[in-house]
Amino acid sequence: MLPEHLLYTLLALISVFVIYAVYSLSQGHSSTQFYMAGGRVSPMTNGAAIAADWISAVTFLSLIGCLVVVGQDALLYMLGWSAGFVLLVLLLIPYLRRFGQATVPGFMLKRYQSRWICVIAVITSVLIALFYLAAQLRGMGIVFSRFLQVPITTAIVFAVILLIFYAVMGGVKGVTYTQVIQYSVLIFTFMVPAFFISFQVTGQFLPQGLPFAEVGEQGSVFHWFERLRVDAGFDAFVSTNLLWFEKGLLVLLLACGTAALPHLIMRFFSVGTPREARLSGGWALLFIGFFYTAIPGVGMVGGAQFLHSVKEYDGEGLYAAAMPDWVDRWQASGLVSWQDHNDDGRILYKQTDELSMSQFGSELSLDPDVMAIVFLEVAALPSWVIALLASGALAAALASATGVLMVASISVSRDLMKKCFMPQMTDRQSLHLVRWSSLGLVILSSVLAVFPLGSLIETLAIGFIFSGAVLFPALVCGVYSERIHAKGVFVGMSLAFMLVLGFVIATILSHPVLLHWSYSFATFGGVALLVNFLASWLVSYLTPAPDNSTQQVVAKMRVT
């Protein structure tokens, strides 16, 4: 079981977040405050809230494991996400702010004057939220399962209860200021363990320079990590399992998906002016960059220590009769297991099967999403340091989940029901629907968390694929083209939505049709993105142009 002082540390941090969320109830009862924090958040504060949205449980837990398992391909995710953020700030936010619609479905409804385009946008936003929330809930479940010594399914139930109490009760203003606190917690809880593991191995504190630091006779951290990966049966770090065009489409889709994320776009409406929105983006990039630059070094040092420890001194693997304490502690969760297949008394860790991000290894099997915490246990860091990282993962999950949950629920309540189907709905009824929608989204996403489609990063990527393939083309066309109109966009969005949803369903059902597609899911999403653009353009130019007033509205949006 978890030592008392470690459990108290975790519970104390959780209590701080819950108390602050409850306090925020008194701060956001009007609709303006609930939806957009009253537009009174400073750029630096909003930048910290954006960064807290960005740094999710996937960043804390899954990226490090992904780095060990797939090598340099893990860096493509960070590249795509970062490029998408720049794309959003430079190409979309100034014009979306000028247009005055905080939600993506709201923009679609006003720009294209089509209720059915708004419906597709809302459904897509809900699906994005489901996969996003599923990743955060499972991340929280991983932490709870380890430190409460319960199965992962039970731990996810605890996570659902915490998220419902934490997020459903407040509004965007409360979430914004809570996330400012959480960003500070995220940096502290990640950097302190990073400093410890960096100093322990290399004698230097800054984790950003770890890949190039020297480790005695082992050479640089990167080369030490590289040799151990190859010895364990993995490909070299710089090798890849993706073709060049698959890499390009993955980065493109992640970038486009990031730029069209509904909860990220809405964050830029929490400040008063377009200039402050741009400043928010600058602060957010600074905060995120400081975090991101530490991940490769921490992953390489932790991965090298882990791979070295599971070989034992003679390179033949762990002793079955004396497994390390961290293996015993993780077994209760069901995320770490071992079996002595050849009855030689040794548990060999070696990659022998086809590369997988869900389970890997031969006699010792680990879920890569647990590796960030496992690395600290292998390094024998103090218990309070491990508690910090675990608390940070909870804070990251809560920060991302609350932002996504609120924006998706607002889209259902205000954009779908109030604007499209029930204009007589009162403000009070709208707020109640937001909370009921939030509750429904959390429950549905918990099913995806219990029965995941892959690792945390793969589950999250599905949300980005929906965002990039379905929403991004409609946003770009809505801002930059006076000629493209509702008919074309409806056809493009419908085709992209059906393609991506069909692929997800076929994956869940393991349908034989997948045998005819030998490339990655992201590659298929890239195809759907291009189909969306092409169909929108083709149908719009084969049908009559929109009236002059509509074209003038779009032209004025880009006037500086």
C-alpha cells in the first residue's frame, strides 16, 4: 500500500483543486462569466490557463513511454501540436475574434447560416471531447490504480467521481483561474522530479540539456539510451516505422487538429481584445515550450535506467524469485505483469513481437503509459518526489478535462439547442443543460477509458484527427474564402466525418476492410482532410455564389 505521507500529499493537492473549484461557483453565475469568464482575464493569466489545457495527462505520462517504445516518431506528436498552436495564433484567432463567435459551432452557424453545418460541428466537438476525456480519465486512473493498489477499472471510477465533482459545478471563469494554479503545480511537480533524476545521473540540474550530458564511460545520455534500446530488441532511436508521407500527414493532421480544437479556440475569448489574445498565445507558447523541452531528456535518462535495471548485472533478466518492489506494486493495477515462459527463473525483458504501443516485452509486460512513474521508482527517488509527479499527472488531467468538458457542453446547450432548435430556452435552462451534458460526456468517456483503443497518446490523437479532418477546413474556408458557401462546406464536412467515424468503428469491430489499408490511422485522417477541402471547393464553385452581403461580411473579417 501507499505510505501514509505519500497518500496525504496526494489527497492534500486534490483537496486544494476541489476547494478552489467550489469557491469559483460564486464567481461565475452570469452567462457571460460562465461562457467566457466575462472577458476580464489578463493575457499572462490566460496564457497559463491555455498551457494548463495543453499539458494533459498524455504529456505527463504517455509521451515519455512513447519515446522509449517508438523512438523519434514520438517527437512528431510534439512537432505537430506545436506547429498547430502557431497556426492557430497566426492564421485563425485574429479573425475569429473579430467575427465575435467564441465557439466553433457558433462560428459555423453565423458564417454559413446553416443549422445542419452547426449540428455536424457540435457532434464533432462532442466526439473530440469524448476521446480527449477518455485519455484524461485513464491517465487519472493509472495514478489512482498505482497508489491505491486497485485495478485500473476501479481507479477510473474514482477518477470519474472526482472529475464530475470538480468540473460540472463551475464555469469557464472558475476553470480559468483554477487552471492558473494548476499550471504552477504542473511545472513544479514535473520539474522537481526532472531535476532529481537529472542530477542523480549526470550531476546537472537542467533537464533540457540531458540528451547531450555525459554519463561517465557510457558517453552521452542519448548514446547510452540508444545502445540499451537496441540491446532490448528495439529499433535504433533515429529509425522509423513510418513512411515519409505518413510522417508528413501525421504532423499536418495534428497541426490542423490543434488549430481547430474548440476548447483551445474558446480560451482566446477570455481576454478583452484581439491584441491581448495574441499576447495570450505568446505567453502560452513560452510556458509550453519550457515544459516540452524537458521531456526528451527525462525520457532518455529514465528509459536508460529502466532498461539497464531490468537486464540485471549479467544481462539475463530479473530474478523471478526476487522481483523488484516496483513490479509488485504495479501488478495490482493490471498494467504490469510477468510470466516465466521458459521456467529458467529469470524474467527477460526484450522486444520480440511486432512493435506495439499498447503492450510490449516478452516475459515482462508493461503498459507504456505507466513508464513515467516507473522510471522514478526504478531510480529510487524519494517517495515525496514520486508523489509530486503523480499529483502533477492528476492536475494535468483535471486541467485538460475541465476545459474540454465545459466547451463541449456549452456547444450542446447554447449552439445546438438554444440557437438551432429551442430559441425560447432561458439562460437558467441553458446552464442546467450544460451541467447535464457534462455529466453525460464524463460517463460516456469513462467507457472509452475502461476499454481504450490504444495508449493515451493514441486515444488523444483520434480526437485531433476528428478536429483536423472535419473542423479545420470549414474554419479556414470560412475565414479566407468569400466564394465557398454552406452547400460545399456541408458536403465536405459530411464526407470527412463519415470517413473518420467509419474508420474508428471499423477499428473497434476489427472489420476485414482494414486489411485493404496498410497505412496508419493518421494517414487515413489526412486523406479525409484533403477530401473535405476538395469537396467544399468543388461543390461551392459548381453552384451559385453566395450573395454580396455574405461575401462582404467575410471580407470585413480580414480587414485589419
